[in-house]
Amino acid sequence: MADLAARPSPLRIARSRLRLLPGQAGVVTAGLVLVVAVVGSLLAPFVWPLDQSAVALDQTRLAPSWAHLAGTDDLGRDVAHRAVYGLRVSLLVGAVAALVATVLGGVIGGIAGTLGGRVDRILMRIVDTIAAMPHLLLGIFIVAMLRPSLGAVIASVGLTHWLSTARIVRSELLSLRTRPFIDAAIGGGAGRLRVLRRHLLPHVLPRLALATTLMIPHAVWHETALSFLGLGLPPHLASLGNMINDGQGSLLTGAWWASLAPGVVIVVVTLAIAVLAARWRDRLDPRVRAELHL
Amino acid sequence: MTRMRPTFRRLVASTAATGMLVLAGCSAPATPDSATGGATLVVATSDEPDALNPVLNYGVDGASLIFDGLVTRDNDNRLVAGLATALPELSPDGRTVTAKLRDGVQFHDGTALTAQDVVFTYQAVLDPTVDSTLRSDLDMVESVTAPDAATVVFRLRYPYAPFLQRLTLGIVPAKLLAGQDINTAGFNRKPVGTGPYRVESWTPGDRLVLTANERYFGGRPRNDRVVVAFVADDNVRAQRMRAGEFDAAELPPKLASGFDADATYRVQRVPTADYRGVMLPTGNPVLADPAVRRALNLAVDRAAMVSGLLGGAGEPAFGPIPPTSEFADPSIIGKPTADPTAAGTLLDAAGWTPGPGGVRVKDGRPARFTLMYPASDTLRKDLALAVTADAKKIGIEVTPAGLTWDAIDPRMKSDALLMGYGTPYDPDFVSYKLFGSRFAGQGYFNPGSYRSEVTDRALQEGRDQIDPALRKAAYAQFQKQLAGDVPWLFLAYLRHTYVLKSSVRGVAPRVEAHEHGVANSLWWNIDTWTRS
Amino acid sequence: MTRSGRLAGAGPVVRRRLLVAVPVLAATSIGMFALGAASPVDPAKQYAGAAAFTASEENLAQLRANWGVDDPLPVQYLRWISNLVQGDLGWSTSRHEPVASVLAARAGWTLLLIGVTLALVLVASLLLGALAAYRRGGVFDRGLRTAAYAVESMPVFWLGLAAIAVFALALGWLPAGGLTDVTATSTSWSDVAHHLILPVGVLAVSQAPWFVLFVRDAVAESLRDDHVLAARARGLPGRTVLFGHALRTALLPFLTLVGTHLPELVGGAVLVETVFSLPGLGAVTVAAALGSDFPLLAAITLVTTAVVLAANLATDLAYAAADPRVRLDG
């Protein structure tokens, strides 16, 4: 990304205006991509409504053109239009699942980190044991039993991805407990809850927020993987996994564009999140990094 | 092979040296030892059987490659003698069927076939502790006996015109199965039959390897070995076909059309009795109105579905009896394209007036229903969406729902479903249960609880009468009644599409049934296939 | 302390681990069973398989009786779990054979895929990661990190499809799928190896970023360690310092973390097996899920978990045996 900025480009001008350090250009670009993705998928139903079940059998497999920027698929549906809605679904699954995971992980990690000692050891052992379950297998099991649907996909991602959050919260809390200012607060007669609210939460929340953001790409992959296996959302709904799955057949018959747009959307969005994460991970202990699967 | 790096070359060379043909690296498709006639033929399908046992529904309609029935079918699906010396005889009262067995037929393990094996096979199907779902198809059988080692006598509860068609069921050796739990017997994985091929090995999820039965009573197969590769994913199957691994593969029409332009392949589009349609349940308040059903029947654009979704590999369908059948009634054939105007007029006349959001309303009830389709079936998904789009044009709002079968199951009484069925052998076979009121609400038989006395009578007549002319008249009436009542929205008869290497000879397509896979596919006569 | 002395503490550790693992697995099995029971799937129809489409109610009732699926749930659970413990994994409704024979026929191939991939990834990531760390911020480091992020954001099945399109279809170098040549009558290792190149390569590439980045960071950190700095100060050549000292310091914690990454690898293997139609556990898991085959799914999930737990324990014990500074805790 830094290489881009070396050339005289609008980006460079923007950077000089914003007084960014080299390397921050990538972060800003990534941030912009994410903002556009989130705002775009929030506004889509108002600006560019989509009939999920519409087909146009007289316009199948048209190559990209001005009328259809990313071409049309086997059923004559506009690929770009559906990719926007696919992103919307993926981000929704990602956000809700990450939220579920964050709440679960925050509570378990919070209990372990605040109480410490024996409770902490037992809880963390349990977390380790659950971590040994392959997520995808467990996710497949959950989806198979609840039947493939939006709710099942969210449950399958949320219920399998809270472990790293629990570990982060717990290790952050444990390290805070040894800090002098906490001792001072407790020594000053502050109650447990007050310490938690005034001193611990403000430190933990940013980490928690980041952990949640970082989980979104995982959730997006999970959704696409399940859809690819035919276990995701109902196949007529526009989701990135469904679109790639549909496009796989088109690829073989020459309509390469059907899976290109959804693939590019996945890569760009996850890359943007990864770039943001890269800035952050440099400041983390390798062990924590590994646990986050960064 | 010139483009290969040395490491690949070495690997390829070593594999080739062990006698296995390597397809990678050659720009032309590989042609193994074809001249000797000892070739191995490889076919690929998505449909892997659960068990290779006719009692447990494997290859029930014959052409199972491993087993033989008392009768079998020729190129035109006409019944001819199989293990029986001639077509079995029917007694004048239509309730006794006697079959004489061929002499000297042996099972793959060398034991001789006797009438006792036939009796055992049919009794196993009728045994309530065996999980055979054929039982309901044979419920006319009162007893099966073997007066001597070469004679089998079926005694029927009632005369049943197409009974001989049921005798394609493969015969299993009693000796290997007697006294065992047939549901879980090892035989189901490593079966022994009398057919043109013996099972050499079956790696579930991967392949079934069959070797020629030297002692086959119909003559030794013209090839040494047949490999059936099981590749569930359509795209993967197409890729491996393209890579030259298979001699023949079944592919969805759209993927198959990718091979049309290539002279090294040949695409076969085989006519079938395999129809797709929308089952319209009478338990749904909107669909209960015949006007809505008839309007939908006029509104669907079958021609667009055939050309747009099936890539031309199909025919518009208007009823459950395929146009290739002698029982088909031409009078029910409607317009293949949509007629939204006529549909609108019909709805107007019935009191469904345009309402808010373009959805028609009658007595405060909007014209809305849910259309379920099995989520793993791309074609049915596509058809469901096409129906949804067509219905929208006449002011009926359809919500498609992609579900698993077990989720579809409990909802069939009130939600429409994209179904597929059909067999070319006898009009009684599927339709008697699918449209008979006796089977209303029973599983997948008549899930929409369609009831019509005229239909019931016609179906019963078709089953009871032996005289073909009377049967034909009965089924003509049946088809007309269905066309008026529209319990189903028949959409299209598929053509099963297969891609073959051009070098394969001896292929003889015949009209296929809905159910096809290892058995009863294009390769029903693979024992006579050769490679040029 | 002798080596055996160090491992003498292993017994209690194993016991303590089991003390947690067994209840957690038991709780998980109850959870899974509850989910299976709450699921609206009709097990009788599952047992009937595809034939359920045409089975009559009476047929299904017979199936229900045959399989005892109408017994009270606790009874069914106890029957299932006690059979499980005794090694009877149940009957697969999607494959119509015992679960144990499904696992026996397929687990080996999945293990082979994962094992070969893991070995490849370990060697490659140690090499690449160490080199990147040595010239931190250099062209190689930057390029490797960019590539790692790019690969990380691509779904593995996408990589697999691309690999098939390029290496099998366009170039024709490698087979597009399957485990052995489709006409082969026996399994020859050279044939299997030939067929595994693409799947192993794709799985390795998709899993490598995590390993490479970890090694890079760990080595970069240990390059700043005192004993490494000392070795440098003594004028030892860069290669010796890198591979002899820095990498060695980073190696052990890395190896124990490999265990925690195994579940991810299993998930990747499921997808890769599907793309390359390999007859491992992946394809059968998907088929089981589509057929709501509870016994098979539950068995695969529980058995895989147990295997991963055992692998984790083994790496921890090995770590402790190799490094005297490590104290094994609970």
C-alpha cells in the first residue's frame, strides 16, 4: 500500500493534506473501504432495492457492460446488484455472530479474569477443551440440526468463535489486576463493581471492540464456507457464499464474471480488516496473537 | 507432456509404469488399451446408492448391472424375458402369474439360481422387519411359491394389469442372506448377483468397481471392467470429465452444453418421463381456489423455462404421462408460452381483484403462498424462482423457500412444493398414489390431499383392466381431469444430459425414469459398450 | 534432573486434563444430543433414506419400532452414550452402514491429508518466517506479509477451484480430483501422492499465513534476546545466529501452539476434500449434514475433538520433556 503512495497520485495529495505518516495510507484506505462497505450495505434497500426472487430468463449470462457492471448470472440477475446484498447479508451474519461471540466470550473471560484463581483455571481449561473442537465441524453440526437458515448460520458462527474473545478479556483483566492503580483504587475503599466499571471496563472495552471487528472476517468466511457446502442460507438468497457457489458452474461454461464480483468483495473487505488488524497486532504479545488466529 | 517439470514427469512415468493410465499431462484425451477389447470404462454419477441390494431399493426397475430380474427391458423399454425363459404367463382371472426360470444361470459365486432365490427375494421385500420401501408397490402379492426348482408362482390379491412390470426386481441369492438382518447385512456392500458384472470393490463416496461376469447368461460383457465414480458435486464432475477421467458422466444441462463445441465429446440428451412441477396443496386457502390454480397454469412460461433453465434439454409438461408414452393424451397440451392476459381474466372473473402492491385480493385475503424447494437441488431452485416471477406478473405473490427435505415434510399440506417424479413404464406406477384420494396426506404420495372421484375411478380402471384400449381410455380421462383440476402445475419433462467421449460406441439411449444413477441410466447396456 | 524425572509429573497432568476433558466432552455430547432431539428431523425418515419419499406411514411406523426412536429422550441418550463409550458409534442414516466403518474407511485419508500438509506447512513457515524476520522490514518481509494477508482473505475453496482451473484444466499437469486414478484397481502410493499434490498444496497455502506470521514475529522477537545478541556480538555468522539460536528459541512455543491450530486445519481439510472429491471425512460430513445424520455427525465431531485434545496433550508433554524451564500446569 505504501508503494501506491510513492507515485504522484490523489492518494499522495490526500496524505499530505492529512499529514499521514507513511504506512498509514493503507490504514486510511482500509478504513474508507470498511466505511463504504458498511454504509453501502445499510443504505442499499433504500437506494437500490432488490427483489431477491426476481429472475430474467431473457437476460442470462450477459458479460459485464454499462447496463450490468459485473454481468448477469445464469438466471439473468445483475451480479453487482446481488453482490451488494451479499455483502449486506455477510456483514449482518458477521456482526450479529461477532456480537453473540463477544457477549459469550466477554462474560466467560470476565468471570475468569475478575475472580482469578481456581475459577479461572477451570474456566480456561474448559475453554481450551472446547477450542479443540474443529469450528467448522461443530458449525456444520449446528446448522444440520437447526436446518440451514440465517439464524442457524449466525448461531453456528457465534457459538464457535467466542473462545478467543474470552481469552483476550481474561488475560487483559488479569494483567490489569496487578497494576498499581487498581490496588490503589481497592485500597481507597472502592467496591468490586465500582473498580470493574470505572477502571477495568475502560481498558477492556477497546480490546473487546477490536476482537469483535476482527471476528467479522472469520464470520464472513464461515458463512461463505457453509454456503459453499450447501449448508448456508437458502440458495436463492443473495449471499456471497451462494453467489460463488452458483458462479462455480458458470466459470466452467465461460461466464467467469458470475463469481468474480462476490469473490472480489470478500477479498477486499477482509483485506481491509486485516490491514487494520495488522497495525494493532504488532503491539500484541505473540501468544495472544496466536490465540486470535491473526 | 513436454510442459511438465521433471518431478511431474517422474511421477507420471512411475504411475504409468504400474499399469495405471494417467490422464494428466496429455492434451488429447487418454485412450487406454482400446484395441484389445479389454478396456475399462469409467462412468460418473452423483447418485450413490445406499445399499447394493434390490430388496433395499437398488435398481428396482432393472438395468442394475449386478442383478437380473425375471424380466428385463429392451432398447424401447418393452418387457422381454430375463431370468425367466419367456415373459411370465397370467392366468385368465388375472390373479396368478407363473414364471419358468432359465436353465444354468449362476450367481457370481458359482451357485445355481433356483426358484427358491426368487421366492426369498420377494418374501424379503414383503417382510415387515425389512426396511424395504418397495413393499407398498407389491401389496397386491398374496404369496410367492416355488412348486419346483425352476418355477415361481405369484398369487395376487386382486388383478393388477402392470404386474409383469414389477418383475424387473433383481434376484438375490437366498443362501447368502437367509437368517440375517437384511437391513444391515454385509451383503449390501458386497453383493452377489447373476448380472453382467461382479462387484470387485466399493469405496463409498469414491467408486464402485465392477468386473465382467465371464459366465453371464446373456453373453460375456464386451469390456473387462466398469468403474462407476461417485462425484456428488456437479462442477467437480464436469471438471473431471473435462480432464478426461471419465468415458461418460451425467451433468446438468448447462454444464453439459459446455462440451457441445468439442469434437472429442458427445452430448446425449435423453428423453425421460422425469417431470418437474409444483404440487399445489388443497389445504392452502389461496391454492384451494381452482381459479388460482388454473390461472397459474396459464401464467407459467414453460418455453422460457425449457430454453432458459434447461438449456433446451427438455419439453414443456402438461400432465404426468410423458409424451413418449402410448398412454399420453394429446388433448391436454396447452400453450408452451405464458398467457398472462387469459390468467388475469380468469382471476378477475373469480373475484380476485388487484390490490395494494400489485397483489390480488379476494374477500380480504391476498393472493399469496409459499413455494418450497429442496435447497440442495439447483434446478428446482431455478424453477421455483421462474414460477415466482411468472406469478408476480398476474398479481400472485409467491415466496420461495429453500429447505431440507425434513423441513419440507411437515409443511406439504399447506405450502406448495417443487416436486419431481415420473416413470415411463406404466401410467399406474406413480400416478395411482400421487393423485389417488386414498393416499391423501400420506407422505410424498399425495401430499396436497387432492381428491377427485373421477380421477380415482379412472386410476382404478386403468389398474383393473387388462385390455390396453380400455386402459388407454381410462388414462385419457385421468389426464383430462387433472388438466382441469390442476392439483399440480406441470412445468417440464427433463432430458437427462450425459457427456460421453466420442470414442465410446454402443450407446443406446432409452426413455429414462426419474430415478436413475448406477442403475437404469444411459449406461444400462454398458456391457455392450466398446471404445473405438 | 533426568529426562524421565521431568516426565514423572506427566501422570498427574494427564489425570487433571482428563478430569476436565471428560466432563466437558460429556456436557458437549449432551448438548449435541439435545440439539439433535430438538431438531425437527424425523429419525425414522432418516433411517428410510431416499426411500422415505415413497414410504407409507405404516412402513415408517415399522422403522420407528425397529430403531426405537420413540423411546423417552434420556433413555435414548443413555443408550447412545453408553454404546459410544463401548465403541459402538451407532448406525449412519445417511450412509446406511455402521458409523465405525465409515470412520475406519475414511479417517485415514483425512489424517494423511492433514499430516502431510502440517509437515509441509511447518517446514515452509519456519524457513520463510525466519528469513523474513532476519531482514525485518525488507523487501522479502514486506512481500511475504502482503502475500500472507492476501491469501488469508481468500476462502480456501476458492483457492482450490483456482488451482484446479490452472493446474488441472489449463495446464493439465495434475489430476483435478480423486485419490487414485479412477481406473486403478489397487491403491498405489505414487498414484496417491500424485493426486495429493494439489489438495495438499492448496490446504498448505491457505493455512500457511498464520504459521508464517507467527514464526516471523517470534523469531524477530528472539533476535533481540540476550543470548542471541551475545552470539551476534561474538561475531557468529548470520545464518548460525538465525537458525542456531533465534529460531531454536522460537521453535518450542511455536510447536505447542500448532496443537491449538489443528481444529482450523481440520475445517480447511473438510473444504479441500469437498473441492477435490477426496474420499475422506469431509465429504461424508457434508453428506451427513445434508441428510441430518445425527449419529455420524456427532461421532465425527466428538472423535475429532478427542484426537485434537490428545494431540495437544502430547505436544505439551513433549515440550515439557524438551525444555526444563517449563512447568506443566493443569
